[in-house]
Amino acid sequence: MGHNAAMTSLRRNIPLLYAFSFLQMTLFPMAIITLFWKDRIGLSLAQILLLQSIFAVAMVVMEYPSGYISDRLGYRTALTLAAVLGVAGWGVYTVASSFRDVLIAETLLGISTSFISGTDSALLYESLKGTADEAAYGRFEGRSTFFGQTGEAAGALFAGVLYARYPLLPFLLQVAVWLLALLLTRGMSEPPRERHCQVNHLHEALASARYVFVDNRRLRVTVLLSIALGLASFYPVWLIQPYMRQAGVPLASFGPIWAGANLTVALCAVSSHRLREQFGDRGMIVFLIVLVWGGFLGLGLAVGVWGFLFYYLLTAMRGLRGPFLLHVAQAEIPSANRAGMLSLQSLCFRLLFAVTGPFIGRYADAHGVGNSFRLLFVAYLLLLPPLVWLFLRQRQKSAVSH
């Protein structure tokens, strides 16, 4: 393939990745999945929580191996496999009638998600690198997040109507969505990049982990800060619905509110690179901290129907954080292990959520959702300042050395 043809094929990856992100996040069943589990399958709340734990375990077990496989077999192959597993997982849902059936479906979907995690961002970065556009990665990553969150918002808006018409309709549409995603992966091109010919795969996996958490201090603190901020936006996903119900928000408003949260993420993600240019790294980080503290404190203290609006501060932080910190991390990661190292960050995120999430849930059950948000405010009041200081210190050292 000639140089110009190769450049054209790599540029074509970008709109294909945008479309893939939109389809991946267009989850028609998501806004009604709990109703489906309870009413159609007959699951108890304990079984539902067990399912979420198993989903998290499936992702944790496959998170780093899937990234490692992606680096060895190719990004396009990994995304194709993810799409096939997505079709299979949602296909099982269309015939599910028991806890075992749902367990099989969730395991397939967990593995599918793990193959996407890290691979899509790695393919985007390497495609931009191949066209000498990697400096603009933050802008393109923000757009990818925008399309993904727009897809999720669209799915949330129509989920209730589809479910009311025919309970299996959201799941049948989801199978069609993943078939479209599978078609998209066939049009993607594998970018040329460095490859390791390491025979001892375990040794190379451990070497990657050492590079992220020991050898490269800038990458280590970026990953830790990204995980901490990611968890700050993830806890409320599971707490905001009972919070709204306690506050008296009408059930019919849940879908539009969920869609609004996703659109907030989308708009902030697509604006992230502009804000970074305007504020600089220091100003951007300070802004993210203010959003986290303001969101948790507001949710913890607010009383009444409109208290959920403080949740939008946390979704705004989520949108701004992703493209910004991913761009910083990508610049520190070697091409040969890009997907694996990005997956390593996701693995640590999942593990920390698996450890801390049940504690937050039990605290919310015992003391109320509002008190759990106040607890999170205190935790992040203590956690973020030292992490941010380390991050800015390493960024300053990096600027001096260059």
C-alpha cells in the first residue's frame, strides 16, 4: 500500500471509531434493565447485585489480557471480537428466562466490554500518530466521547417507550446495534506500529505493569489521578436513582434526566481540549476538583426534587477529565503496549470499584444516600489534594526537562 493510501485508510479509522463509540453506548435496555430483571426474569435485588459483581469480575479477569491480546493480534481484530461477543450477549437476553441465562449474557457482555476498553483509544491514537496528528488527540478523544454519550442519551430517551410496547424490543434492537458495529470494524485499518517479539508473555505483562506503576512516575500519578476522578463519577451512577426516588422526582422524569446527564458528559468531553488550552494543566485540574467537591457536597446537603442537578457537576467532570488525562497518559505509553497499558488502568479502576463500591452501597443502605454523598465529599476532600500536587509536580518536572 502506498503512503497516501495508507494515510487515507488511517484517516478513515477516525469517523469509523466515532460511529463505533455511538453504537457501543446506544444501550436501549440500560434504562429499563432492572425492571426487566425483576419483572420478566424474577430476580431479587440480591441476585441483581450479585450479577453486577460477576460482570465486574468478568471485566477484571479479562481487562489486561484483552488489551495484551489486542496489542499482539491487532486492534481491528480485538474490536471485531468485541462486536461478535456483543451480538452473542444481547442475543442470549432475547431468550433469557432464568438467573443462569442472564449470568451467561452478562459474562459475554463483560468480556466484550473488556476487549473494547483501551483498544478503541489505542487505535485512535495510533491512527492519529500515523497521520502526524497525535498532538490533537485530546480533541479527537473528546469527540469520540461526545458521540458515545449522545448514543447513550438517545437510548435512554426511548427505552421506556420501547419496553412498554414489547419488553424484548430493546434487546432485539441491541442485537441489531451490535451487528452494525461488527460491520464497522470490517472497514477499519490496522495502523503500522512497533511490535515486541517477546516469547515470555507473563514476563512482558509484568514489565508493562512495572513501567506504569514503578518506572514512569509521570504515567503512574496520571493513572492514579484518573482512576480517583473516574470513581468519583462512577459511584453516583448507582446512587442517583434511589436519591431521586427519595427526593420525590417523578419516575417518568428518570429517562430524560439520565439522557441529560449523558449529554452533559458529551458536551464537556468535546470542549475539554479547548478548556485545557485556555486554563492550562493547573487550571484544568483545579476546575475538576471544584466540580467533584461541589457535586458531592451539593448532593449531600440539598433537599428537594432539584437536588439531582448537582449530579450534573460530576458528569461534567467526567466529560472534561477523559480526553484531558487520556492525552497526558497516551504521550507516556510506548506503541507496542498501548492497549495493554490502557487496559491496565481500567483493570485497576474496576478492582478499586469492586472493593469500595459494596462499602459505599452498605453505607447508603444503613445511613441514607444523602449521607453517603457527604462521606464521599470528605473522602475526596482528603484524597485529591496530594494526588493533584504529585501530578502537577511531575508535569512541571517534565516541562523543565523538555
